[in-house]
Amino acid sequence: MDHGHMHHHPEPVWDSNLLIGLLVFSIVYLLIIRFMDKKESEPTRITNLQIIAFFVACSLFFLTFGSPMAAHNHHYLSVHMLQMSVISFVVPPLLIYSLPYTFLKKLVSLIKYPIVGVLFFASIFCLYHVPPLFDWLMSSHFLHTISHIILFGAALIMWLPFTPRLAGQVLGKNERKYMNVMMWFVMPPCIFLFVMNMELYAMTQVQDHGKIFSNMIDQRLSGVIMILLHQLSMLTNMKANQLENALTNINVTKNTRWTS
């Protein structure tokens, strides 16, 4: 294992290449929704709230991976797990929500068994936190990047059925059951980090007097960050789903009265 690589800390700088990439991505998004809005009817057009969700997702991604903080992801386990939590629990539901409704409906039509997406993500998520595998992934920048891309893709699949505007028609009465599976299958690694009384990963076992808190506090903080972001994201989506369902019912009632 290349421990020299694992504990080499780049200079804390703002990542201008990532910023340019996200700006190009944002321009493409705005052009696509402008084009699609001309073809859509009023109820399925992109709302300002969806556009805000898109830019919040991009901003959080940049702050997590492109700010000077990102340089410490091999130095502090908590920074690394914050990055991983953002691409697993925060950015995916925001990005999905920001997409055009007609496009999402086509995507959702491919999902026959939503629960498989949760189990797929949970399996990868749990494997990622197995200490020998984690240390191996962290030993190479390429492997580290690939693992994050796979986690992000799996997270998108997991969050897709649970996103506002979709949860009602995809999950229906099983929405609460889906949320419970998300919680019980994804939470164990987070709790594991918090409760263990030994340092689990090679990146935290190297003595580093430059750290502002101990390795054990760093490890426990990692677990707390993951638990908080996971729970906060699930609750936010659940509340948004309830609000979306309420608004849909109001519109259906209005239309029924109008037609009758």
C-alpha cells in the first residue's frame, strides 16, 4: 500500500477546473430546460424551486470537492466522509428534483423493483467502509475517484423513486417502507464508525501532530456527519413528498370541481 500517497496533502486551493466544469454543466442544464419548457404544458414546466435545487446541488458539490477543505480529505477522515455523504445523500435528491418531470417519468418507467436500488446502494456503501477495502481505495487517486463515481451513480438510483413528484406514483403506500429500508440498510456503517473504540483505517492510524483533534474524535465525527446528513436528507425528502402530495390533491379537487 502506498502510504506515502495516502498521507501526502496537496496545498489547500480552490479548484478552478472543477468550477469551470460545473459552470459549463449549469449552462447546458439551463439551455436544455429552456428548450424543453417550450414543448411542455404548464403543470410539467420546470419551476424556479427546481432551478434553485440544481444550483444548490452544484454549489454544495463545489464547496465539498473544490474548496481548500478538499485538500484535507486524506488528512481528516471526517472531511473524506463529509464528501462521501454529500455525493450519496445530499446532491443526488437535489439533482433528481431539478430534472424535467417528463424525463423523470421516462426514467421511473424503467424501475420495476425500487427496493433493489436501495439494496444495491447499501451493499456498495457497506463494502466501501470495510477497512482493508477502504485503505486500498484510498491508496490511489484513480481508485478513489472511481469509487466515488460508483457511489454517486448508485445513490441516484436509490433516490430516484423517493424524490418529490415521483414518490406518490412509484412507491404509493410503500413510501414509508422504502424509507425504513433506506435507513436500516444504509445506517450500519455510519453507526459502526461512531461506536468503535479502535482506529479502523490506515489514514487515521498514522500519528499526525498537525491535527486539531485526535484520530478517535475524527473517526467518531465521521460517523456523526454521515448519520446527520443521511437522516436530514431523508426527512427533508419525506416532508417535500408530503407537501407535493397535498398540492396534487388540491389541484385534483379544483379540477374536479371545475369540470363538474
